[in-house]
Amino acid sequence: MSDITLEQLRQKIRDFAAARDWDQFHSPKNLSMAMIVEAAELVEHFQWLTEEQSHSLPDDKRDEVENELADIFLYLIRIADKLDIDLLNAANNKIKINAEKYPADKVRGSAKKYNEY
């Protein structure tokens, strides 16, 4: 487990981009497109696997998945930074919204969407 905070990681990514003069390319549009490309690369690792196989990846495959997740996470943090969005606050707010939309007593064990129950 890392001792780095989300804010420290955000600054580290900001500094990394600045040192390479990449800020000019890091619009929310470009970053979101790059993030979805990385998400597609993540999905590719699970394509055609069974549910069971997806839970027990070989070490080399797991390392590749770890790298794809890191890419997605870094782009997500960078987009949030560019739009001045507090990701922890946004996530907490979304959990509250989802708790209202999906009350545990109504949806336990169901994959239905909130407007289907």
C-alpha cells in the first residue's frame, strides 16, 4: 500500500506533464479519449475469458492488467485536475446518490437498473 495521497499523486502527474511540455495536449477532451483507449486495452485482457478465468489471471496477465488500470487511473486524475473536480468528494457524493437510487432492501441480489424495480 502506498503512503501517497491523491492530492500528492495529482501534483506528481501535473509536474510530470509540465516537465515534458504536455500540458498543451492535455485538454479534458484529449485526456478522456486517451482514458477510454486505455479502458479498451483493459477490456481486451478479459475478452473471451470465462467468469472463473477472469478471477484467476496468470501473473504476467495480472501485471498487464495492473498497468492498464494505472493508465486509466492516471488519466482520470489528470482530467479531474484539469476540470478542478475533487474526485474523493465526487465519489462520496455518487455513493450517496446510488444509495438513494438503489436501496439495499429493494435491490439486494438484483442487477436491475433503478427504473426497473
